[in-house]
Amino acid sequence: MHRCVSVLLISSSSYNLKDMDSTMSERNRRLRMIMSTFSCMIVITGLLLIGFATFKDVEPIEKFKVVDQYQGCEVIRYTDPTNRWNYLLKCT
């Protein structure tokens, strides 16, 4: 009788360990999923903040600007799309 009870206890305790192991692996999977979700949210939020900070202070470029006078004519600086300056002389 004593032997039967000890075998029964051993088998039930090993069953609980297996059950506990599957529960822990399920918890680990859930924890990893939650952590990866939060880390992705933090990365996306950081990228959005950097993007807003970068494009927030962009001033419009003046394409044409009178910069000087030369013999009664206006010297005009033209900024092209590649941000190079070209100078034109406008006489009226």
C-alpha cells in the first residue's frame, strides 16, 4: 500500500511539473509578445517625433531676392531646386 501511494505521488508531482512548465512557456511567449509590441511602439513613436522635429522648423526658401543694385539695375539672386544660387540682372 505504501509503495502504491508513493508511486501515485511521484506521478502526480511530475504531471504538475509538466503542467507548470507549459504554463511558464506560455507566460514567456506572452511576455515576449508584449515586450516586442511595446518596443515597436517606442521605436515608431521616436521616429515620428524625430520626423516632426525635423520638418517643423523648415522655412520656405525665397526663390527670387533682390540683393544689390548695379548701374541702375537690380541684381536678383535666384535659388534653384538644388539650392544653388544664380544671379540675374534686371534692368527696367
